[in-house]
Amino acid sequence: MLPRLRLAPAGPEFSRLAYGTWRLLNDAEHPTPRALHDRLQRCADLGLTTIDTAEIYGGYRVEEALGAALAVDKSLRGRLEIVTKAGIYVPNAFHPNRKVAYYDASGARLIKSLEKSLRFLGVDHVDLLLVHRPDWLTSPDDTAEGLERLLKDGKIRSAGVSNYNVHQFDALNARMRTPLVTNQVEFSLLRMDPIFDGVTDQCQRLGIAPMAWSPLAQGRLFNADDEAGRRVQAAAAEMSPRYDGATLDQLAFAWLMAHPSRPVPIIGSSKLERIESAVRAADIKLSREDWYALWTAAQGRRIP
């Protein structure tokens, strides 16, 4: 069973990895509500109870697909924590008059989007709402007002952000009466920015766990034509026997989870065998030398 962790001192308790739905509808054949329900049920059985989605995913259709799956058996909702995001608006079939993509993190817009998400998901609250991207035209006071209203009304249990830098996080958090509980950022062996730009240090200072999207570097780790990917593949193959034959993706997840900021990797596979494999990564405890061996392979250089 997958371990759990609390995102923040007064924040929600989530599974040690999260199941991501970014590419849920990318398959040639979209999953039926029953098939998706069964997949989510299996995730819950494995302890993978945190489901990550967003208003914009799948051309604004993923939340509705999740809602149809949850409607198959309403008891499943009680086994899951639902994370969604709002704040990105792009031209699409629902809004053909939009000419350009834009961000809107105003309080009124976040409230409107979240209420639509609740309707699509068929639930009365979500466990975590993230502001999907920083909006340069909205003040932190305005964003905070909307988030606090949703918290007060019980429509969200906690609030956080995604893709914020440390200064943007501090500015919004300073306006919140209820502290933000996470920052969801791109973080992987081939995208180590959070280690170097202060995000993981900020998370440790505040006692919050970041969430890591694209923990497998959007597939680059498996690309034979990617130089950094090939180096990591070779390093992982060398150390795999020391970890009971751990696969490359398991070692990549374990590398992230070993960081003291306690990142929560978001996995996105639709294949149950890959999901089950990812869950086993939580049992891998990398040695310090092997953690740095993967760092060295990814960077292509020795540590300073």
C-alpha cells in the first residue's frame, strides 16, 4: 500500500504519488466511464488516492470524463482526493470567440471556474485548488480574495499554486489568511530547476511538499536520441541490480521522493502495469551515492 504524507502542517493528507490526468483523453480511444472508473478504483486499491486534473486538460473535457467515471459508483469519491487547477484560458470549441490564450487568476474568475469544475466532476468540493499559472495582470490581493471565499464556502478544502517562482508564491501567500499548501512545478532528473531556483528550499522553510509534474521529463528519459536521457539510462541500468531490478521510471520517481522537500510525483500512464510499477517506487530508498550518480548522469558533469 502506497504511503501517505501531509502536504503542509495544516494541509491535506495525500498519497505519496498522485495520478495525473493531463493526457487522459489523448488515447485514440477515450476510456469509457466504466473503464475509467475501474482504473481509478484500482489506483485507490493501491493507495494511489490523489487524482490531479485541471480545468484546461483535454480541451476542457477531462473533468467531465472524470465526473462520468465517478458517477458509475458514487462511493469511489470518498476514497479519493481531487486536485484541480484553474486560470488558463485558450481558444477552444466551447469559446470560439477567444482569439489568444491568456491567464486570469482574478478571484471572480477562479470562483466561476471552480464552480464549473464541481459541476463537471459531480462533486460538492475538491480537496485542493491550484492557481495554474501566475497571472501578471492580477494582484495577489485579488487572487487571495477568491481563494479565501472558496475556502470559506467549503468548495475547496485547501489552496495552492502551480508554476510559481518563490517571489510570486511569497506575494500571494502573504495575502492569504489560510496558507498555501503546495507549489506544483515541473521537476525531474532532466528538469532540476526547483533545486536551483529556490522552490524546494522555500518549501522546506514553510514545511510544505511540492508536487512534481512531468517527473519522467515528458518521456525524454526513455528517448534513445536524447543525450542526457541515454546517460541516465546507463546509470540506472548499472544500479538497478542493487534495487531488486528497479526500472528506470521507478528509479526516477525514487530520486524525486528522496529529496528532503518531499516532492509528490504525478504519474500519467493509462496502463495499469505502469501504474502498479510506479507505486512500488515508494519502497526504493536510494543511497546517497546513487542519488548523486543519477544527478551526475543527468547533468553530464561532476558536482561542483
